[in-house]
Amino acid sequence: MKKESYEHLCLIAESGQDAFINHPGSNEHGMVTSCIPQTGHLVARTPQGEMRCWSFAECEELTHPKAGPQI
């Protein structure tokens, strides 16, 4: 992911909103709980409740389709 996306995800997570990432190297994904700006890492909680710390350069942002009627 690009640094701009990393910074955006950090702002979302810090504001209390949900931000999700995928880590292709480990085939895991999770919800961002915090960021470590000094090292460029994202801390995420997996669906199994485990905590992971990944470099933003190794992650992809997960987006969810908007809810509502499909047109």
C-alpha cells in the first residue's frame, strides 16, 4: 500500500472508525487498532482475536461495498 493510504487508515482507526487490511504474505486480514508511525507499522486484530503488527508496505486496504439496494 502507498504511504498516503497508510496515513489515511491510521486517521480512520484513531477516530474510532473501522479500517480493514489484508496481509497477503501471511494470508491474514484484520481490523486496524493502531499505527506505529515511527516504523510505519499497522497493528491489527484478526477475526480470531489475535493481534498482528505488519509493515504498511506489505499490506492492502480492504474496502467493503456500500450497503443498500443494488441498482
